[in-house]
Amino acid sequence: MSRYQEAFRQADEYPELFWAEQAKRLPWYTPPTQILTYDDQQHARWFSDGEINICYAALDYHIEQGRAEQPAIYWDSPVTNAKRTLTYRQLRDQVAYFAGALAELGVEKGDRVVIYMPMIPEALVAMYACARLGAVHSVVFGGFAPHELAMRIDDAEPKVVVAASCGIELENIIPYKPIVDQALALSTHQPQACVIYQRSIHPATLGERDYNWDEVIANAPFAECVPVKSTDPLYILYTSGTTGKPKGVVRDTGGYAVALAYSMEAIYAMAPGEVFFTASDVGWVVGHSYIVYAPLLHGCTSVMYEGKPVNTPDAGSFWRLIEEYKVRSFFTAPTAFRAIKKADPAAELLAKYDISSLRYLYVAGERLDPPTFHWLDGLLDVPVIDHWWQTETGWPIAANQPGLEVMPIKAGSATVPVPGFNVQVLGRDGEQAAPMEQGSVVIKQPMPPGCLTGIWRDPQRFHSAYMAAFPGYYLTGDGGYFDETNYLFIMGRTDDVINVAGHRLSTGEMEEVVGAHPAVAECAVIGIHDMLKGQVPIGLVIPKDGFDGDEVTLENELIARVRDTIGPIACFKQVLVVNRLPKTRSGKILRKLLRNIADGKAFGIPSTIDDPTSLNDVHTAMCERDVGSADKATPLG
């Protein structure tokens, strides 16, 4: 039996013994004796009688072990032409004083703090400061519009909001303070205070309840770590749901720390003292797990990059970072490499840099399409590892795991399930799918440590969204299959959540925004294939009777509405005005059929369709506007 097979078998057959052993990697205030228990919904809770503080485990503990002067963070910001290095001691001190400032503003164990910041070290400091106090942070990605931020503020009910004065997108300065002010004007809940980190490139004007970051730190006490239960929440991270209302995924503390520490060795093959680079954002789960927490829990150095894969200044940015910081393992989304490939197809910029320090390249966040995989595989002398996980799981579900053993790579596959994840593929009626047969990808209970423990203040939604479809299993919402050698292939979402450049967004939410326009009678938003971003949304709208306006003006207004309500991140840039939409006789819009047409697939006429001629209308409209590959779609029969 191989190392991987043995680890998987132990985690599957003896989960308590396996995870009790992994928990020994961490410094506990009270080591756990109750390894696996279950809550009222029969969902796994890990290390329930253990006490820990993830800030202590990631910072103070390593200082005590002799890593005080080792770099904890390399911050690299080509958009501001700035770089900083923070040692473990320097980072711990900044965290402790900002935690003291938050405490003086009334933040206590269990309180929530919303963080709305760009990729700067202070975002990481704010997250760890919350963890130090036992407070619950909720980081909101800086690309979200005021409406989205307001929804999260109302749901989390933070005592304090922490923000920066601005973010930077390429050469554009994005003032954050007005977005926060607009969000608070929209939200019912009002925090007691806002702390604003003033960036010199664009300082903000502060209001009555606003505090200057530098001033509150200057007068703050040094806060010590507060022990918390393993099962206490560490953070809430909102992810798109099919209803339009974001789901507040709740992550516990101890189980998450154990899972991350295990993954750094088993999956990412890192040793303490080495440099780990994840090109993501702290607003996403990848940033939470593999920029902020996991590298420091494992005693590594984390690279924090405020820039883009291209245009800051060019498509050689990643290679430059790998050389400069001697990166051992690098992790980003396939979208980034599609952008690099488009800008530098022959990878001429790679020749300028020595990336011999790199051992493994990891991609996740969306499916790694085979052309991009083959381009990377032919370019690099290291394994290109596609792995699959979700906001909800917090760490990888399936991966090639070189820390256990390097396995053969198959293009399009996330390789095999990680120990602790009993992944299965089920048919519509819950039966096991045969090899090569597609179905719903599920995870058999108990889920391993690190996975979500619920939806913030909504246990019913947690149950209905994830547990109800197949009792005893967690529903991932992805479809896929196992091949004959037990390699897992994830083929995409089975709901209306689309993946735009690695970011999960709800087409249902976009439909709500589009449908609210006074000129729109009916609409559909679908995600279509995009070579660069994986998927992008397009809208199809039927104007109200009597509409005599200009279609171009209507399209521009709808695009602006989505941008203002959800944010530029939605990449909503095209709307087709049509006379009718294909529907079933019961009135359900045939969205999958619309996607197939836009993606250039052959399409049949379902027996349930109400008006077969509506397909021709939509197909013609898509071809006239060069939507996707609609010109290649042909009707069957």
C-alpha cells in the first residue's frame, strides 16, 4: 500500500485516531480529548474540548521556537512601487497592538469585525488581530459594490468595520471610504466605529465615528492572545448562493488550523522556513487559507502580492516574484495563466528569470482547461497540479499530493481525494455512479476538520443547501465523475452559480438586478464559456410591451446597474434584447439550453418546450452579436 493509500485508509476507517495525530502539530492551550463529536444536525465537530488561539499558533509560538527574525511576509506591490518585509516578531507586534486598539473600541471575544481592504499587510494584521482577541472577522473583497457590502454588514452585525482609504486596480485608484459610507447608509445595522488605514496615495476624509489606523495603534496596549474553544468561530466568509442572498460560511478555529497545517506538508510539500506564494486576494477563501493562515501555521514565509498576472508591469510578474523570493510552491487560478498565455504566448519573459527554486505549481478556483495545462506543462520543469476545493471546505478536497507521493498527472483531473474526504459520485436517485458516469459529486459524512460548521445564523439554509439532497452526504454543487483509475474529474456547477476568473457569482442575483429595471418584463442571465475568465455572464431580456427606447441605451443601463449593485467583478458586459425566451410549458426558462447554444454545442428541442420557434430567435440574436460560439451551434435533427 502506498503512502497516500495508507493515509487515506486511516483517515477513512479511523478518523479520530488519524486527526488526533495531526492535531499534535499545533500548540494547544488545552489539548483535545474529544476528537470527533456531532452537533444537532449530525454534522461533524472536531476537537470540541480543546482550547487554542490561531494567532498564537501562527505567530507567538514560532517566535518562541526561534523564528522571530525570519520573514513572515514579503509584501510586493508593483502598483505602488513598494515592497516590505515583516518578520514574525514585527508582524506579531503589529497584530498585538492593533488587537489592543480593537479591544479599546469595545471588540471582545465573539464580536464580529468586517474588513474591507486591498492586498496590503494591514489586511492580514487586522485578520490576525481579530483572531488574537477571539473575535470573528468577515473579510469582504474590495471589488464588491456598496449594496453587496451592506448585505454582509447587516448579516454579520459587526461591532467595528476596518477599511483602507483606497485600493488600486492597475493604474486606477479605487476610493474605498465612499463605498463604506454608502454601504453604511444602506445597511440597517450600524457599527460602533470604523478604523481607516490611510494610504498615502489617496487619504480619505474621516467622519465622526471614523478612527485613523496609525493613531489608534500609537496609543493602544499590547494585547495577549485569548484562548478559544476549537469549535468557536474564527471567521465568516460570504459566498454566492442561488437565492441571491450571500451565504455566510462559518469556519471554526481548531479544526481549520489542524487541516491547514496538515495540508501544507501533505499537499503543498512545504517545510518550515521555505517560501510559499499564493496569488489570490485575502477577500477569498484561497487568501484566507493560503496567504494568511496556513503558511505561518507551518513556519513558512508567505508572499503577499498587490498586482496582476499581467500589466503590472508585464506578463513576467509571477516569474519575477518566484526568482526574487526563492518561492518553493506557487498557487494561483487558471485564469491568471490564461492571461499570461494571451499576453506572452511563447513565454519569452520567462527566459529573463531563474525560477529554479520552484518545485511545484498549483492551480485551483476553477477547472484547469487542458490547453492551459499543456501550455504550462510544456513550459515548466515542475509538476503542474490541478486541485479542487471550495469556500465551504476551506482546503483541498482532491489533489495530487506530493507531500505523500507524486502521482501521474492527467489533464482535466484534480487527481484523487485528499485523506479525510470520502468523495463519491451519485446519480439522481442517490445510486453510486459507475466509472466514467457523470453525477453529483458529494462527500460522505463525517466531513474532515477545516470544513464549514454552518451558515451564519441560518441552520435551515445550511441543511437545505448542503445536507438535504442526499442524506448522509455533503452536496458540493459540482458535477463530475471518477475514471477507471479513481481519478476525479470535476466538470462544473450544477446550479446557477458561475465561476468568473475563479470567483463564484450568482446569475440569479444578477437576474434580480436586471429584472428590476422598469423597462424589463422578463430576463435570464447565463454563464457562457470564456477563454480567459473561464465563464462570463450575459443577459437576455424581453422589454415590456410598449417599450420604445433605444436598445443600446437599455443595454448600457443594465450593465451599469449590475456593476453598481454587484461590482465590476461580475464582468457583466453584454445584454441581448429578444422577443421571447425558450421555456417549458410550466414557464421555466431553459437556461441550460441557452448555455449550450452560446457555447456552440449541438442542441435539441426538448419535448417540454412551449414554443420551439423561440430557440431560433435566441440563436439568431446570439449569432448577430457574436456571443460565445453560438455561430457553431447547430440544431439536432
